[in-house]
Amino acid sequence: MVERFLLPLGPRLVRAAGIGAGDRVLDVAAGTGNASLPAAAAGAAVTASDLTPELLDAGRRRAEAENLDLEWVEADAEHLPFGQGSYDVVMSSIGVMFAPHHQPSADEMVRVCRPGGRIALLSWTPEGMVGALFRTMKPFAPAPPPGAQPAPLWGSADHLAELFGGRVQFHSADHGVLEVTAFPRPGDFAAHFIASYGPTISTRAHARSQGRLDEFDSALDDLMTTWNRGTADAARFEMEYLLSVGTRS
């Protein structure tokens, strides 16, 4: 998904966070390095952490192809294996939002960021297309783990204020849109989510186990048709995100 349409997001977060040479940067739930690689290209010393080894392996290959040097560490966003105040910048581009327990993840980001350092987040919004996707999938999904919260809440400034309290002073919180034109028809975008997007894959598998596969596929097709801002044969989607940068107290 990164290579098809998500590539612009990482550089946008790196620019907004003001990352440059000499910064020690931790990318939480980095995936294949969508934000980690541009941060390293800007001269920062970057640690890319993620729970999924296969994504880290793909990230390493991308870094080698771009001749970039950074550290790749398997890590759970809710239990980061890094020391207190280890980083100047702790960031996440549509990554940490998918950790099921929001408060422990936010607490860990604060813990590993030095006082005066920066927290930078880019997350899909509840009101945008991905928020609508999660609402569409909810009736078909298995019960979430106890205490889990919906991922798109990270795209709410009020939710971030609750998570980070007085520990991070957010001085920018800007809504942006990722325009997606990589899929000719709305159904092609639905098929891509079915093939490549973890939450959709797992939810669809549960719908199949409940005998509701056709109903799920129909709901997903309807969602894509509703959110198509182009035409039936030249689809265009607008995926809203919140980009927030703050200073750690």
C-alpha cells in the first residue's frame, strides 16, 4: 500500500517535525519505513521500530536500495525497548494509531522522548474515509481486545490532548488530505484493501467464518462508491489525516 499510494505521507511528517542532521529519531510502528527513510535522508540518526518482522525486512531492502543507513528494531508500541529520553524526535505516520491500547502507546512515546524533544504524529481522522471504513467494518469484525480503542481516534485533536495531557504541548495540528488516483474504478480500490490492508483482511476473514462474506464485500463496494470524488472509470479518493507536532515538557 505504501508503494501504491501512501508514499507522500512520510516526507510530509518529516518536514512538519523539522527533522534534520544530528536529530536522534524514533519511528514507532514504522512499517516499511515510510517516514523513517526520509528522516534518514535528512541526516537524522533513525531507529525504525515495528511489531512485524516482515515489514522491517521490506524496510531494510528499501533502505539498501536508497543507500540509507538506519537501525531496524522489532518492538511493540505499547512496550518500547528503549531508554527514557533516548530520542530528540519520536514520530509515527499512520502506525501507532493501530496499537489497540492508546494510552500505553502514548505513554511510551513520551517516555522515550527527551524533555524539550518533539512528538510528531500523522493519523487518519475519524471523520475521513478511513474512519468511515472502520465504521463500515465494525459490524463484521471480531470482538476487539479488552480496553482496545478505535484507531482513527488518533486523528482527533481532543483525543491526543487526553492521551498526552500536559506532557506534550502541541503547537500545530493541521488537517490534510492524501489524494489517491492509483485505481481506475472504486471497486479496484476495494479489491486493494481486501488484498493488502491488515484490518480489512482480518475483518473479511471473520465475515467469511460467519457466512457474511457477500454482505461484507457489498458494504465495502458501497463505501468506495460513496467516497469516490471522481468518476466511475477515473476514481479519485480524498483520505483525510491530522498532522500534529508538539514539544515534550
